Amino acid sequence: MEIHWKYFFLLLWFSYLFMSGVLLFARGFLLNREVLPHKSRCIPANVCGNTSRTNSNNISLQSENNEGFSTQSGQCRQEELWTEKIDMIGDQQTCWLSRTKVVLIVIDALKFDFVYFHEKLQDQELLPYQNKLKVINDLLAKEPDHTRLFKFIADPPTTTMQRLKGLTTGSLPTFVDIGSNFATPEINEDNILDQIKSQNKNIVFMGDDTWSGLYPKRFIREYSYPSFNVWDLDTVDSGIMNHLMPEILKKDWSLLIAHFLGVDHCGHRYGPYHSEMARKLSEMNDMIRSVVDTVDNHTMLFVIGDHGMTSTGDHGGDSDAEVTAAMFVFSRKPLLSTEIFPHSDTVNQVDLVPTLSTILGLPIPYANLGSVILEALPSLTEGKDILSDWKFALETLWINVQQIMEYTRHYSKKTNQFSQERLSLVQMSYTMLKENIKSISSLEDFVNFSSRVKSHLSLVRQMCEEVWVQFDAVLMYNGLLLTFVSVFFIFLLVDGVPGDQLKETLSGTFQYIIIGCLVFTAFGTFICYLINLGNNIEISLYFAAGILSMIMVALIIIRSWAAISSHWQNQVKSNDWLSVIGRVLLILSLCGLFSNSYVVEEATVLSYFLLTMAWLLVYNFKPSKPEPAGRVKTSERQLPSWFNKTLLTPLKFKLFMFVTLLSVLVRLSQYYWLCREEQIGCESSALHKAHSFASLVNMRYCNSQWFFTLICLALFVTVGRIWLRSCGNLVGFSPTVTIARYGPTIIVVCTAGFWVLQSLPNDTKYKLFLPLQIQILPWIVYTVIFVALMTTLFQPLSIFVVPRRKDSMILPVYGQTNIIPHLFNQMKELMRGRSKSGVAGGDDSLGKDVPIVYGLATVYSSVFVNVCVFVCLLVALLLGDTMASSVVLMYTTSIVLLIILSAIQYEKSFYTAQLFKVPWSSVICWGFLTVYFFYGTGHTTTFPGIQWEAAFVGTGGQFSNHVVPALLVCLNTFAAHVVLSVTLPVLLVAPFTLHVMFPKMLPSADKDSIKSKDMKRGELILYEKADLLYQEAFILCTKYILFFGIRMFMCMLAATVHCRHLMVWKIFAPKLIFEGLGLFVVLPCVLVSYLLVIQITTHIKALLLRLDKESSP
Amino acid sequence: MCISPVEDGHKLVTFYTGFTCVYFPIVICAVYFTEYFYSIGKYSFFPVIGVIFVAESSKYLIGTCIVKRNSTGSGRYDERYLTVSTKKNSTKSRLKEGIKSSVIIVIMIVVYFSVAVLFGAEVFSKHEETFMLSVLLCVLTVFPACLHMGASSAINLIFGQKPSNDVVGTLILRSIQLTLFGAWLGAFVIPLDWDRAWQEWPIPCASGAVLGFTAANLLMMINVVPKL
């Protein structure tokens, strides 16, 4: 195996180590609740003898309520039954027999504000979403006994699937479930739909197809519509409308669910302040009105929102605006009177489950944690008999308490998760309630009791909440340990062991031992799994391989410990305080990960550190030949000039200019930041989240934005092309060159066209084009980019060998190219010298038949420029027309930074080999830039901040699988990571490029004899010292992934330390997830970039061999 | 007996740092215990800056007087420390030097202002605050440099020339560095969500700068005093 492939696999190995550590940790940290398979069951309604169930009421109570129906239950004494019920433990519950039917209308993202009626406001003052649901207000005013309106508090995370789970099982959500939003798994936990099924009743469903994923085969009729296309406001709703009325009239169901998506999609697309929202809400209003008019006497209507929305129309987090939904209850029968029962206008979302169960006469689902909403229950006696009403309420409450008690008891027995003291507290409160219930004799007693029950239930809920944020400590510590040890050892390996020593270590038999051991562990774990020794193959594989790898790396380090220690001693002596400062800044930025304020403000913090680093680099920069101190002083004495020329050399002046430019660019990119709710004055920025929601701002503004973006992209492409042309990399007609010449233009035109079509109003758009036709444009872009990247990977060289003719020597084509033959001359000489095949006589003829190759001096950088242009354009398309200009900004900033870094590095190194070594300070700068531009391209580490609309580019919302949209969203979110990681080797190449393209910028170039002689060959020198190139590129890549590894480790540590922190689910856990995903994006990108370096070098080799053969027949 | 120039410098620096270490804590305490602390970012803070200005100038004048007296006694003096007064001593050259210095100070205020904005201060609001911070920084860094070393050397110092073995130059350089470092470090408390009044821009940065300046003088004194 050749040395570069060894390096490549070493990188692969390191990546695997980081990934396994992170995954191990994530398994432990993002843990959740255990799902118990138990189901609640019903006790037959007539436990105590021959109770007849015939009742004129639609709800026939179980007979122990014999006050009302004393004739039929003579044998059962009331006290007996009470004791029976009090002591009843198990998953059996008494249930009412009920003929009541329920129409459950779920209006996605129905915020409480949408429902609340502002009577005082005039029509002109109304926001688009206000006072649109007039029917609810009318009913509330007209029939107060038949209607209820609640604030319906959802549990975070406020994503539809989690909410549906909560709405049907009554359980609390756990964090990790968010990840499964893309692939909806079936719910197997006990839930209200299964309970209905088990009683041989029917359910009809229409609307959001998430339900069908969660509950396949539960419905007798289902009309589901795709939910992911948030740009489509009407398909789902009009589909439901077509079926709703006929279904309501059919009467063979006892639960009808209609899930409307229009309001939510409107929020995502336009936000709540758009006139579309008024239209959607008015539609809903009409719909509710007609449903109210249609339902019969035995039917209750629930209109609920599953979550709210922020002022930008998004949801997913836990802000008040997102969790406060609305619930409206309407019944033809009067409800339990609010004058008697304590009324609260705020209920929890899970409370719906026991309420519905009671109304439908079902056992409460086993894992339910909600408490029944008494005010929403229909009165048995139509409000005439208060006594029986409260008895009924009491029993309902008690069943609820017992169900929850049973669940917690069972759960704690099974998992040991609840803390003992908490459990005993709950038990005590339960015992007290039990004592209490026997002595209830009047309404006042009952009111007291019900408030006690409420506090008891909230106690239980609290206990559960505490525990379901429970972590698997062992896995977490294993993950932390593995990551720490890998970071530490890899740091030692890269920073301590000198490169050549590393190469020696790799070349021996040691590599075979490593590979053998890894294969052996993999097989060993697999066999262990087969014979049931380990229960989780994934975790054991991570762990075993991780441990083994660590032993291997430790062995390498121990073997070369002498080298490490001597190397470090040298480093301490050399006292390079810039890299010290770089490390200090890195550590400071890492410490920031432990503080919630710094995580919130990370964008500011990173730009601060990045600029500090850049300014210090330039400030500390000394031209390579400083004047002796004495002379400075004399000149100063004699010439009281404004400043000392020797201090502010032209180069330093230029660097100051560049660093100012860098600062300005970074400062400008702050206008692309997406702020998060924790920040003060978050609503102010006009750009945030507004992009591609074109109508949020007015049309004119949008157009100017679009033009600006387009001009940016056009400039970007043009400059890239001019650069390549002046490098001589756009000559000839090889596939790589052709696509580099025409590809970007095609892409920009298509992208712009796509954006124009997107910004058209919906009706015009669909009149003019088929949806498919619109999606063709992005597909053209994807295809061109794919072809371009593939060509670049397999045919990386964009050079042109001039066919040998006499007159070709005097072709002074573009700018610099005329020096290339000269360069090649030298290089060829060198080749001959190396291979020792050169004949002495051949040298004379060299001047005549030297082949001319265009673009050889920038052969490495041109490839990366090409790749970068295409990746940037891809990312720009995904970012949408508003944010795309941020990519151009990022590109410019990174180039300015690159110039600064490479100029400094060039001046600092005395001989060529030193130029290959990229110092820590540069890597840290590049890393800061990468992480900073995550924010600079308009993202934050919050889930509502994810730009889901990227998934629609080119797919139009029709997905056969979830891989493509996930990939697109990922590319959008980690745009900076992708672009800057793929172009990482440019850090190594840039000093050479800079010297070839701008020799005047580096004035000392002419003075240094050895260096400049080497440097004249441009980037070919990289090829000549290919071994050094491979080695240093490897070290560069490792340093870079180490930067992210350390950050990841610190995020993990912060999440561990703060796992009981108030903000953990809001700040630290999202930060951890985003950082982890970022790392997972960086690792393959870095590998690709290394692959590119390998590809270029091998191709140059092949080319030169061919040329050599041609020129020496 | 002759006094060597080096010792002269040490004495001068001891005097300077001692002076600063006496008057600066007083200023800090006075600011801290009055309402001035929260008005660092307002124009009403100018009196305090004026006090610092006057104190720095008088420090310099007294220092030069001492050196002159010493040197007249011993018959020789080191003119390095008397940049302004020795150069032909004419009012014309003094005036020239003064204009130069004030131009530099004004330029540096602009520079500090823009650097603060580039590093994240708000562009469209809080001009007053940012401006006051730049003025304060100038009074603490560029003004003493101009005073003690003359305008041109001050420029050189700003662009990163290390003053050779000149003790006064070292003092100035170190105080510039530590002042700026203090201002840089002060920004660290701004993002914290403690909601304190002193987290308002530019109070932490200004306080950091002032503390850095004091620390620089203190350190220099500790360094120099044993060598006397």
C-alpha cells in the first residue's frame, strides 16, 4: 500500500473514532422513556350483580351510582363498591358505557391567539389572524353551558408527530423522538385509538398522513394526504372538506378525526401576519360552523390545535407562543357546570386523553399522565341533578388517579428510574387521597378533593418529567472517555511526533497488526453478538473497536515517546507565542460552550475571536528581515518622519488593509445572522427567516434582494472564471475545463430562473407551469454540479498541453502563462536528474522541444477553486434567494483570510519545507471561520431555525424516501462546514499560489535565493515533494478534524455537566446535536479533500510520465 | 558623581508609575462610588477624562523637571527623555509637535471607534458610548505615548516597534498593551445574561481598560523599584 493511502486510511480511522465516541454518548444522553406494552382493560360494567345497562340517557352510568338509578341496582350497596374501587389495583378500570360520539378536529398550529376574540378592536386594526374564528365566539356567547374554550398547553418539542403521540397516548414526549420525525414509526404503546378498536367501535380519519404512519390499520375509512409539502396550503384541507360532511352523517363511527394542515403550512410559508392566514382561518371558521350545524345530539365536537407558532410561523421549541394552542369544546348536551366545578382556562395537552376516554366510555390508556378535564365532560342529567353530576366527576377523577398510580408503580418496578423519595412522596399523597375520598359527602368536600387530586397529579407529572430526562450514565461516560482519549492521543500523534517519524511507524509491520486487530475485534464482537454475549451490537462494536484503537495509538505514542518529548522541548524553546495565543483563544471559545449565554451568543463570540486572531497575526507580523534595532533609532532621531518606513513595509501595510477588509466582511455577515428567541430584540432583523417567504416583506423589497443576490452570484462566477483564465486553467477542451468554463454560468441562470418562478404567486405559477416544469431547473443544476464534481474527482487536472509545433513557443496567451514553459523546463530538468536517465546531450535541445503546458503552476489550487465554485453554487441554490449572497460573502472572507495567512506563512518560513507546515494558528483561524459561517449563513443551533424549505428545492415536496430531503436540509444547514472543509488543503497550497500569481505582493521573494528558486515553479513544487505534501496535508486534515473533535468533546462535557440545568433541552442539547451533525459533515468532507490531493498528484505523475515519453523518443 | 542615563530612566519610571499608582486608584474609587460609573458611556463622563488628562500631563511635566534638575546638578542629562523640551526648545517646534500629537490622537479616536464597531459594537446606535470608549482608550494609550515620546515615536510604537532598552518606552508600550488587553477582556462579560447595569456597553470594556492601565503601571513599578 502506498503511503498516501495509508494516510487516507489513518484519517478514516480517526474519523471513525470520533464518530463512535459521539454516537456512544448520544445513545446515553438522548435516551428516553421505556415503552411498556401493557394495555388498560375494562371491568365489565356490571360487577356487582345484574345491573341493567339500559338507560334512556346516552351515557349509562355504572350502577353503583345508585342515587340516580336506584331501582336497578338494589343489590349493590354503595360503600362496598367504593372500597372495591379504592383498593383496586391493576390495569383494569371501570368504564362507563357510552354512546357519545366525538368529532375531533385538529387544526395544526391553531394558536390560542387565533381563537381569542378581541371585541374592542375595529376591523382595520385587526391583524390578519385576529377575530377570524367568529363561530367560536358566537357559540361561547350564545351557549355558555354547551361550550368551553381552553388554553391548551402542549409539551415541547412542538413538532406534529410528538404532539400526536401525546394526544393519543397521554404520555410525555422525550427529546430524542424528534429525530424520528422523518420516518414515522407505528405507536405500540397503549393509546386511545386502540382502546376504541378493542371495544369494537370504529374510527374514521381524514387529513395529515402522519396519523396513518403512526396508526396503520386502525381506521375503517381513512382519507390521508401528504403532510410534508408545506408550500401547499389547500390540498389537505379541501380533501378533508370533501369527505367531512358525508362522514359525519354516516353514524357508524364513534370517533372522527379530521386533521387540517392549512394553517400550519400557511404559518411556515407566509407567517401569521399574511393575508393568506386570514383566508385559511376564515375557511376553518366556515368549516366549524357547518360541523356544528351538522352534528347530532349524541356527538361532541372538539376543536384543538396541536401546537402554536412563533411570530415567524415556525414551531418545534418550547416558547410560550409555540406551546399555547387552543381547545374548543362543543356539545349539544350541557357540560358539567363551571359554576360548581372549579374552572381553569388552561389545560395540558395530555389532559385530552382521559377526557376523551371518559366521554367515549373507554379505559384510560395505560401510560396516560393527563388528568381528566371535568368541565369538558357532558353532564349526565343535563345539568339538573348536581349531586349525581359530582359523583360522576368524582369517580372519573378517581379512576384517573388510580390509572396513573398503577402506571407509575409498574414503571418504577420495571425500570427503577424514579427516585425512592419521590416515589414515597407520591405514595403518601395517594394514601391521603384514599383516606379522603371516603369522607366526601358534600359538594364542598368534592371541590376540595378535586383540587387535591390536581396537585397530586401534577406531582406525579413532575416526577415523570424529571425522570424522562434521565440519561444512561455508563454510555455517556464511555462516550466521553472514548472521545477524550482519541482527541488526546491524536493530538499527541500529530503535534508531538515529527512527520517523518510517523511515516516510519506506519511503514513497518505495525500497520498489519493494526488492521488485523481491527478486523479481529469486528469479528469478535459479531460472534459475541451471535451467541448472545452482548445485547447491543452497535454499542459493543463502537466500544470494542474504540478501546482497541486507543491501545494501538498509545503503543505508537509510547514507541516514539523520545521523539515527542524532544520535539516538545524544541517547541518550548522556540516560544512561538502566536500559536500559544491561538490555543488560548481556542480554549476560551471552548469554555464558552459551558455557559448558556455564550452558546446563545456564539456567533458574536466566534467573530470576536476570529478577528482577534487575525489582528494579532498581522500585528505581530514582522517582515522577514527586520532592521537592526540600533539603526531604527538613529533614523528616527534624524528623520522625524510621520512613521518609520522599516516598520510599516508595503507588505505589512497591505496586510493591515486585508485584515481591515476581513473585519468589514465578517461584520457585514452579521446581517445574515438568524437570531434566537433568547436574544433580546430578536424580532428586529428583517432578513431572518424571511427569505423565500417572499411575501413577508413587500414585493419591491424582495425584488431588490433578489437582484442583489443575483449580482453577487454573477460576480462570484465571473471572478472565479477570470482567476482560472489568468492561471491558464481554462485552455483547451478537456471535459474538466469545458465544464469549468460553462457549468457555473448555466447553474447561475437556472438558479435565478428557479427563484423567479418560486417568487411568483401561487395561482399564476400553476396556471403557467406544471409543478414538474418548475422542478426541472434545480434538477439541471444538480446534474451539472454532480457531473462537474465527478469529473473533477476523476479527471482533476484542468491543464492544456500545447501540441508541439514550432510557432507555439511564441504564443504569449493569457497573463502569466508565458512563464510556464520556463517553469516546465526547470521541472523537467529536475525530473531527469532524479531519474538519471537524462543524456548529457539532451540538455542542448531542451530549449526547442519543451512541451508547453498551460496552468501547471496552479494545478492544485485550480482544482480546489473549481470544486469550491460548484459546491458554493449548490449551497447557494439551497439557501434560497435571500441568503445565497452570504455564501459569496463567506467565499470572499475565506479568500481574504487565506491571503493573510499564506503571506504571513510565506514570510515566516526560511526554506521551502517549512512552507508545507501549516501552523496551528492558521488551522484554528480556518476552524473559527467554519464555525462562524455556520451562523453567518443564517443558521442557529435551534430546531425552529432549521430551514426546511431547502428540502423542496428540486423535489417539490414529493418524497419517495426521506434521504434526499434530509440530505438537502443538511447541506443547507452545514453549508459553511461543507465548503470550508472541502477546500481545506488550500491552506497548504495557498502560499505557492500567492507567490506565482502575485509575486509583487511578497517583496522579499527576490532576495531569498533558495526559497525563491523553489518557489518559481509554483505549485509544481508540491508535486516534486509529494511525500512531504501527503504528510503535511494529512497533518493539516488531522489538526482540522481535531479542532472539531475538541469542540464536540466540550459540547458533550457541557451537556453532561448541565444535564439537570434548566436550559439543557433548550440550549445545550440542540447545541450538542448541531455540533455533532457538523462534525459528521466535516469528517467526510475532509476525507474527500484529501482524496482530491491524492488524485491530483497521481494525475500529474501520469501526465509528466507521458510528456517525458513523448519528448524523449 | 554622575548619574547614568539608565538609572535616570529608572528613577523617572519609578516616579511615573508611583504617581499613577497613587492618583489612578483614587480616580477609580471616585468613579466607582459615584454615579459616574454608570455614565462611562455618556458625554457627562468628560470631566473624569479631563482629570486623567490633566494628571497625565502634570505627571510628565513634573517628571521632566526632576530630570532637568538632576541633570543640571550632574552636568549631563539624557535627552532621550526630554523629546519635546530639548529640541531647540523653541515654541515653534513645540507647537508643531503639539499639532502633530493632536492629529494623531484624533485619528486614533477614529481608529479605535471603527475597530470597536468591527469587533461587534453596534453601528447604527450607541454612537455616544462607542465614542466615549475610544476617547478613554486614547487618553490612556496614545496620549501618554505622544507626551513622553513625541508624535513620531508614538506612531512607531503603535505599529509594533519594540522600544529598545528604553525604560520609559517599555512602560508606555506595556501600558498600551495591557490597556487594550483589558478592554478586550472586558467584553467577555457583555453577553452574560445576568442583567446587571454594569454589563451595558461600554462599561465593561472601559473598566477593563482602566484596570489594565493600572495593572501595567503597578507591574512596571514592581519591576523597576528593585533596580534603583
